[in-house]
Amino acid sequence: MTRSWILLIGILMLFLPVKAGGLPVAALIPVEPTPAVTMDMRQVPLLDILQELEKQTGMFFSYESSMLDEFPRVSLKANDESLSYCLRRLFYALPITYRITGQIIILKRKPRLYTISGFVRDSVSYESLISASVFEHRSKNGTTNNYGFYSITLPPGKVTLCASFVGYEAKEVTFDLSCDTLVDIPLHAVGSLGEVVVEGLNPRSEVLSTRSGVVEVPSQRIKSMPALLGETDVVKTLQRLPGVAVGVEGMTGLHVRGGNADGNLYLLDGNPVYHTNHLLGFFSAFNPDAVRNTTFYKGSFPAEYGGRLSSVVDVRTNDGDRYEYHGNLSIGLLAMHGNLEGLIVKGKSSFNVSVRRTWMELFTWPIFRAVNKHRSDKLKGGYHFFDMNAKVNHSFNDHTRLYMSFYMGEATVIWTVRNIATVTVWAKIIVGAGET
């Protein structure tokens, strides 16, 4: 019986807090305090700051002696701050990582990254290919923009770039990356097509796409559409897309998914255009000879295109051929078109000029002549519109490209009654320049 009581008392003592000097035993176990740092050192070598931290905290830094020579002078100010907080502030802007192991702080260089950039171009005309696809096989990183420019940041080593564009042969470029590199990738157009199978699109493909409601309309599609009196038109091509209503038949207004015609944003080379109609809305102000590509946002569009509710029409004009001169001249029932492009400095700069002018006054002239045949007070009248697009771009070096885009539109109405007055109404728009 006595042994049982002794065993029970021993078990209870194991679970009861034993006090020594009025304090629990657990409180007597020493807890290592967090090192605190107080200093104010400005524009000194990094080594001086590390030595001061070792002196105040009792910690030791482990690193390659040559690593600190390549960094400029640094500053650190702390007032009773923890060591970890000071280390984060000290190495935030430096390519150094740290790891605390016991009383030792190990410093290492961050892995170096290099940037590969350049343009994807047509191998013949050297025109940049808008929204061409460029990606790297190993990392699966890819990018491009509206100017055909790409930029990918990768660690050093062997890289393989793959560039592709619709209608062109894909091309791979392999090299060792050891520094920031500039690589222009020329693509060759596919000369012939084999068997083509046309299949219907999945009706849910636009909904499931990452860019729902966005339609790319190249210039070839615009020129191949049916035209009123032989005059092709950008806006009339967009009117044939799903979700777009014409409004008044024959006009160039866009009513996108129930919106009004004034809810559309028109951009010409990234600049807003407010006067977009000619001849009371029968023709738009965009000359098809000057247009290279049109992006139509009829659904949700990025926040950068703010200010409208219905849609965005982003029109990009031709840059011009940097190696050859060529142009065209066409005469239609209502207007005459002229286009000329070519080089200014071979391989570096080019220009593109497109002009359109109607001669509708030639149709009104016989009408007024017949009316004025038996009148003493002669009537005079006429109407014409004129468009001019010009673009000049120049590459100063492999990193800088400057372009200037110019547009002028003019519509003139002349009407004279009883030889009293002549009224001329005209509108002119000029849009700007940019740099990439």
C-alpha cells in the first residue's frame, strides 16, 4: 500500500509546475533575444556596414571576398530595428540573396538575367509583322506587340526562339545567351498552298477565347469586299460582321450590339479621329490604300481604350517599303486613288503617301448647265472630298524607332444663289507621331 502511494505522488510531481524562487522552471530556460541594430551610415562601402552589423549582433557574414567590390557605396539608417528588417532594406536594391543559418548569414549573388529583343519582319519588304508569335522553347515564354516588336528576359544559356505568323514559314533561331541581345527575325512568305479544308467554327470559340469580341481585319479583306460604285471602305466591311447593325442603309455608321453610332472610338495609328464620314455618311475617311490592318473591338476592350461605350476601331497604316519604290494609281466612278511608298535611307527609313480625291462636281456640272440654260440668275454648285495619308518612319539604331503619321481630310461644298454668295464648308484633321 505504501509503495502505491509513493508511485502516485511521483506521477503527480511530474505534471505539477515546480517553482524555484517563485518562478516556474520553464521560465528559467534562457530565450535568445532578437538582435537589434542602431546605426546611421551614409554612402559607405558595403563591407563597412556588414562589419558594423557583425559587431552589434554577434552574427557573422559568409561570402566571396570579390563579390563586394562590384557594388557602389550604400546607406543604412536604423533605430533599434531587428536584424532581419535591416537585411531586407540593405539588399533590396542589390543583386544579393541572404540566408540565416544559426550565427552565420550566407550571402550569394542573384542569378543574372538577360533580355532578348527585336522585330519580326517580312524578309522581302522588311515590314514589321504585327502581332507575330515569338516564344522560347525551354522556358515557354513568349511575347509580341502591335509593332511586331518582342522582348523576352531569360537566364544565361542556350536558347531557341521560334517565330511564326499566318502566311509565313515558321523560323527557329538558336544561340548562347550571355548578354543582352538584339535579334531581328525575317520570315519568308509561303509561296503556294496545298490542299485547303474549310471547316465551320465552333460557335463557342469566341466565347472561350482569351480575346473575345476582337476581330482582325487585314487590308486584303477590305479590298476584296463588295463596294458601292467601286469604292471599298473600312467601316462598311465592319458592318458585315456579326453583332453590328448598319442603322441607315448605305451609311457608314456602326451600331454595335445596341449601341449608338457616337459610342464608337476610331483610332488612326493610336490617335483618335473624330471626323470619320464623307458625303453625308456614304463614305468613311479611311483610305483603303493606306490601311495595313484594322482591329475591331466589338465586345470588352482594354482599359487603355476608354471614353466610349460600344466599340473601338483601331486602324494601322502602312509603314512603307525600306528597300524599293513602288506605287499604284486607280480611277473609279467617283474618285481617283494614288499611293506611293519607298525608301528614304535604305534599310533604315521609309515613307508611304496615299491620296484620294473625288470628282463628283463633274456629275453636277451638266445638271446645273441644263437648269441655267433659260435662267438669267445662274446657279452654281459642287461637292468633293479629299483625303491624304502620309507616314514616315526611321530607325535611329537597333533600340529606337521614330514614326510620324499625318492625315488630312477635307470636304468642300460650293453653292451660289443669284450670284450673291458662295459657301464653302471644309473640315481638316491632322493626327500625330509616336516612338517605339
